[in-house]
Amino acid sequence: MDFYQFLGYFSGLLFIKAEMDSTTLVRTAALVHSLDAILCCVIANHSGRSKTAWAIAGLLGGIWALGILFLLPAKNQRNNSQPG
């Protein structure tokens, strides 16, 4: 397995269009992973997790990191205001 096949199947782009040339694959994978990193950052911030760590995970892991983040329960956040 070469880098082209690994990147294509890891990012899922070769499942969408199997005859994609290598330049288009790399550029599209970079764009998709960048967007996944942004989404991971936003979702991690909302769920009380580390934005930086999840943004890096989204950049490297793409849709896989985003899927894991969706499956994790939100952390308990302490609320400074107490009812009463």
C-alpha cells in the first residue's frame, strides 16, 4: 500500500471517487482535515474538552477524530452560580 492509497482510504475520499488523481486527493484531504480540525475545536470547546488537543486530533485523524468526539459524553462543567 502506497501513500496515495493510505491517504485515500484513511480520509474516505477514494470511497467517494476511486479515480481521483494524487494532486486532487492530497489537496482535498488537506482541506477536509482542516475543516475537521475546526469542527473538533468547536465541539470540544462546547463539551468542556481541550480545544487544542482535539483540533490537532482533527487535523491528523480527520473524520475519525470527529466521530470519536461525537461519541464521547460531555464533561461535567462546574457552574459558579448556585440555585437558590
